[in-house]
Amino acid sequence: MSERLSICMVSDDFLPAMTGVGTHVKLVAPELVRRGHQVAVITTRRAGEAEVEHWEGVTIYRVRTLKAYGFYQGLPSQATLRQIFKAAKPDIVHHHYVGFMMRQVCKVAESMNLPQVSTFHFSAEVLTQPLPMRPFRELIRRMMVNFNNRFNLIIAPSQNLAKQISAEGVHTPVRYITNPVVFTDNADVVPVERTPGFTILYAGRLGPEKNIGYLIKGFAALLKTHPAAVLWIAGRGPEGPTLEGLCAQLNISDKVQFLGFLDHSTLVRYYAGCDVFVLPSLQEAQPLVAMEAMCFSRPVIVTSAIVAADEMVVHGVNGFIVDPASISDLTHRLNDLASDTPTRAQQGEASKKRSEAYRPELVVDALEKAYKDVLASKQHG
């Protein structure tokens, strides 16, 4: 793609990246800059942060922010957004979050006749996990469909999700583009110190949608045949105290390490140090943490509730897909891997090979084509 574009990305999370979405934007934006494009990111502002800053060629605009349910949410006025657009002069606007800021940006972009793209990172179920939000689930689902129908293109990070979006009443074209994953050189990562016992890693939010209690119960059953096994749980969230209480109730607190939130440079050492990565989620599109574990040649166990489960994991080849309602299914697969080191290594190598498709340069190739197609369609429309 030869023409230089001005791209404005909108994400409540960006730098420092606290979520998979923030990590996604953090990987894609600099790669677009390296290809000669101009990239601005509108994001949230926390205490001590400047309203405008520059990072790896990306211009960051930070707006008025509220923290709710543990997440930062942008609350920009339309006047502020008009000033940002006047400075950034975007050819195209790319949304990455659903919320008040998306609503405001959408209105301003429409008034300026700017084409808009949105990546569908979250379902309504994920957005309404906090208990006070659950009565609004259907309202938010309808709102998401309505907004998606106002955009020029929807990007889905899963082929299965792309089909679901279209089936739910979205008439806007939907295109599959995977999430990106990158590590400069995994060989340089020093694994975290660990015991010799079979070691399982979970990383992510400690929320009800992550189904971590299921993992803890499956792990407790594993200890009957592999008493030296260890479970690492990285992340923070509202379920933390409940999960620690469950470990105490099952008398396995000494076998489960709650690591808290780990920055990326620390988390990679745990990817390198574990034997298997498990993601027991009930609601998830294409989880970056599982994809990152694959880059570290680790077998991955995911549940069938994850939309992209069968796109990431070939059952029995680079891990297993388990029933999120069957603890015995999870325990059985953990036992398989704990008992068979050669199979573990073979599945890890298969994961590494499959992760090649997630390289950022391939993702940005697809993004550039998507932007070009949207702009061409708008010109001819």
C-alpha cells in the first residue's frame, strides 16, 4: 500500500496497556507508523499524564477519564474531539472499545463525514459482567448492533465471531483479522524460578466470566495423582478474595500462587516457566494470553465456550478444548500432560508453529487492505 494514511485509533486502554485490547493497539499502532502512516490514539488520562504525548511515532491524545468497576473510561466532550480531529486530520477512525467515548467519537466522525472501522473485541456479556451492569445486558447488546451498523467495516478477531456478528443483525460488512502477538526474542527471556512439579499458568482478569473456580477445582483433583503440581494465577479482579477462599476450603492454598497483576516483561517469564497454559473462560473472543503462551511453545487448554477455541487449538495437537461445565474433563487433560513429557513438548512445538499466523506484520498487512478498501468504497459510494 503506497499512500500515506492518517489513522485515528480510539481505545479506553492503551499505554500502559492493562488489557488485551490495549496490548493489541500497542502492537499495531507503531507498526503502522513504521510503514509511513500517521497514527494518533485517543485514550484515557490518569493522574500525572500529559494531555498530548508522543511514543514510537504515535501521537497520544488523553481525555477526561472516570474509573468505574476497575476500568478507566474516557469521557471526552465533542468539542475536545473536534479539536483532536482538527490536529490529527484523520482519513479514517478505528474504534477498539465500546463505551461513552466510542459514542462521542462516532457522533463527531459522522458530522465530519469520516469513515469508521470498529474491531469487535468484546461481547455484551463481557461488558456487563459487573453485577450492577447485568440488567442492562440486552440494552447494551442492541446498542452495539446499532453502532456497528453505523460503521463502514467491522473487524472480528475470530472467524467464528465474524459469523456470529452477522447473525445478530449487523448489516455492516464483517472481516476477519486476527489479533497480533509479538516477542522480540523468546530465547532471551529468563524463565521464573519454579519447583520441579508440573506447573500450570492462568493469566487474566479475576472476574466471574473467567471461570477460575473451575480451574482451581480441576487442579485440586489433579493433586491426587500429581501432589507436587503447582498453579500460578496471574491477574487481579473482583473474584480474588473468593478464589483465595476456595483454595483454603479445598486445603490447597500452599499449591496455588496468586501473583497479582504482572507487567508484560514479568508475565513473559511465567510463560517461559510454566508447563501448560489454561484459560477456563466462559466468554472470550480471541484471547491474547493464550496466543502469547503459544508463542512460548506451551500447550494450551481452553474451553469450548471461547469463540475462537477451535481456531487457536487443534484438540490433541497443540493442546485441548474442554467442557467448561465438566471439571473431570479438565482434570483428565491436565493428567495427560502432567504424565507425558514428550507429548507436552510436541504440543508446545505445534503451538509455536500455529502462532506464526499472529505476527503483527501479517495483521497490519490485513489492516492496511481493510483501510484501503473502506476508503475506496466511500469514494465510489
